[in-house]
Amino acid sequence: MLIKHSVLATAVALASLTATLAATQAQAAPVSPEAVSPTVKPAPERVFHTTDGLSSCPKGRFCTETWDEAKKSWKIHVFWQCGLYELTNWERVGAYINNQDGAYAKVLNKERKLVWPEIAPNNKKSWGNWSDAWFIRPC
């Protein structure tokens, strides 16, 4: 009888703990209904998410990192083709690496003027505030 009572008490305690944990998780770090993922048009060569941020950029590419509030992770864009890319919902500070062969990348505002000086192809991670960026011209 003692074992049966212990098992029942353990089951009740476990059910209570599970309910408390589920309620706590539902309240933890909710995503704001206003949270929208940053986008690029036309789509770059590759797009992926990571919690580690931008660590490298493939040879011949221009890579960017911007925070995706909707997914609570860094969104990485890898650009290969030249052209004008429109940015939407790029906010806050992020990073970039220009690993192209001699091409300078440009980040432009809505008037298509430089937000920062042209980005040299030095394969080094640098930081900038994307809030004023509306376009990227990788080369």
C-alpha cells in the first residue's frame, strides 16, 4: 500500500510540475505580433538563420547579417550576382563581410545615396546600423 501511495503522489506532483512548466514556457519570450522578418528582393543566392551570427563569407561573395526578431536569430544573406537589391525590415546593428574579387559593395538609403563608405573586398567582418539601409549593390 505504501508503494501505491508513493507512485500516486509522484504522478500528481509530476502532473502539477508539467502544467506549471507548460504555462511558464507559454509566457517566456513571446514574439511580438509586430515582429516581421527582414527580406531582400530579388532573393540573394542563399539565405539562412543562425544563432551564432556571421562568421565567414564564401570566396567571391558579399554576406550580410541582420537580426530577425520574428525568429529570434540572425538572418544571413549571401549575395553573388551584381545588381540592386531592395531591403525591407532591416533594423538595428548587423554585420557584413565583402569577400568578392576586387568589387566594392554599397549600402544605400531610400534616395540611393551611400549610407556608409563603399565596402572594400577585404574579407573582414564589420558592423553597421541597417536602419537607414534600403538597398544593397554588392558590386
